[in-house]
Amino acid sequence: MVCLSDSLPFATCDVFTNSAFAGNPLAIVEDADGLSDTAMQTIAREFNLSETIFVRRPLDPAHTASVRIFFPTAEIPFAGHPTIGCAIHLALKSAPAGDFAADITLEEVAGLVPVRVWRQDGRIAAEFRAPVLPHPADTGRVPENAAIAAALGLTVAQIGFDGHRPGLWQGGPTFAYAPLRDSAALSAARPNGAAWEALCAATGVNALYIYTGGDGVDFSARLFAPGDGVPEDPATGSASAILAAQLLTSGALTEGETTLTLLQGADMGRPSEIGLRIVTQGAALQAVYVSGSAVPVSQGRITPPTG
């Protein structure tokens, strides 16, 4: 028989949405200080969500928590929807009734991530500053239009629009980016067998972020990462933050502050709305902020694996 004292509290929430059963699901495991890397990976695989975040005591008592973030297949240094969801979860544990604002600081592998959490008129939201400014990837190569088209089952003519061209950027994690001509191309895209594997080998990453303009928001997007155990991600905060570099290179940003709304997950029935605030000066990125809401869904306890 398993003792309750051996188990750890967990909660799940849906992030980048104001409605349960939309957005991107997240599992949050607390009191995780005693878990090994192998145990955390096993638990993440058990939840089998795009990401699971593990909350531990902070190394610096001035901070809120130290966290580790895992795909079902591997650990990652930083991710957006776990940052938003975890910060809101921790803030709500001590939040007063009614409107409030709180500052949360998470120690992530990529660095310190300050998060502002607030509730106003019943809506709970958070905004974080990306811990690393996005920049060109250190390894891999920018995918070619023909390789992207083959990997997604599209035509070469459907790749690119206006000044937007494919890119390969990093800011903690690394993503390949592919602008698509229109929403029809976005909806039609599907990872395509050997051609997809060839694209991943060429870029050196398993994740491709595709996007286009319109549909009532600034940009609509999808993200595929089947090699990381995420066939499609409903919302990817880290890729949204790194998109800032792609947009700057594409000439889509103005000097000063640009505020954008991104829609992701609509094609898989989990629409997610992601806020992106980008500050530029002298044609260079100065700061990138990502914002969104989260909705609690479930809570319980999980017994860690042994051995």
C-alpha cells in the first residue's frame, strides 16, 4: 500500500486561454526537491502533456521557486506556457480575494524569469520577460523553402509572404521558423514522413513553428515537434518569444514597442491566445515579453517512481 505521505501534490491547468479545455494543458508537480532527473522524466512521460513543470525550493530565498521543465522525452531549459501557468498557480495560492497584482521570480535552467501576475475584473493573467534575447542559432542551418514544403506536404509557392522568409533562432531552446502564404496553407500543413526527418536533420532541431498573418489576430501559428513527443503544440510561449527575432529580420517591427496577438492551436481544437510585446532600439531587440491567462482544471497527488 502506498502512503499518502510518499506522494506529491500536483495540479493541471490550461494556459493561454480563459476557458477550461482549450489552450495548452500543463501539469505542475510541487515539493519536487527530492526527485531525481530520471523520476521527473518518468512523471512527465506519465502525464504525457507537451510539458510538465516541477517546483522546488529556490536557491535564493529572495526568489519564489526553482523549477525544472520536461517534455515527455527530455528536459528543456525554458518554456513559456509552463512559466505562465506555474506563476499563476503559485500566485493564486496566496492571492487575496478580488483584484490583485503579484511579482513571481522563477529560477529556470535558462536563467531567472520575472513574472507579473494579476487578476482584474475576474480575469487572471501573467506576463514574463524572456530570460534570453533571441538570436541566430549557434548550430544547424536555415531550412530551404523546398525542404519545408516537402516536410509539410505543401508547395514551394506556399512558403513565405511579404518580407517573411524561413529562419532558425534560439533563446534558450531553438526553433526553425517557416512563414506560410495564407491560412489555407497553415491548416493544410502536416509533418510528412521521411521529408520531415530530413528537415529536422538539416536544421538540427525537432521543432518547426509555422505562421501566417490575419484571421482576426496579428499572426496565426502552429508548432510541430513529434520527435520531442509533441505531435502538435496548442501554444508555445518560448517559440512566441523567439519569434521576435524572426519578425525583426522580416521587417515586421517598428522602432520602440510593438504589441501583437498570436493565435495558436485553433487547427487542433484548442485555440490559444498569446500576447507578445517587443521592445526594439536601433534595429536591435531590447526586451521580449509574453503574456496570457490560465485556468485551473484539476488537482491531486502523484506517487513518484522508485528506483
